[in-house]
Amino acid sequence: MHFLWSLFASKPAVRQFALLDAQGRCQAFKECGQPPVGEGWVEIEEIRLSWMHRPLPAHARVSPRPARSPRHQPLTA
């Protein structure tokens, strides 16, 4: 029965991250639900192994996510 419920349960969104060195070159990739802890991690649209040890293309980065949902913003008059 647990299996059936798991089919309908919402799954946590998996996000992709790249670890950049001081020169902006990609050193590692990671897929996880929360941003990794530590310096140098940036969120990216997708993982491409061809980016390893090369500068990360500008189009690869995800724009920063808002801290709060727009629905919860105070109304302005």
C-alpha cells in the first residue's frame, strides 16, 4: 500500500549545482534538493561534463531564486 501512496506523493525537486574555483572553472557537479554548503557552489540549468575544468558559460547559471513567494509579499497601496 505504501508503494501506491508514493506514486501520488510530491517528490522533492532536484536541482543541479557546479563548484567553481577562484578562476571560475568548474571543478565538480552535484544534484540535490538544497544548495550545497560551502563556498563556490552555483546553481546551473543542467550538468554538462564538457564544462569540467573550463569556465562555466554565463547561460548555464540559474537566476537567483526569490527568498519569499510573491504571494506572501505585503500589498502596496
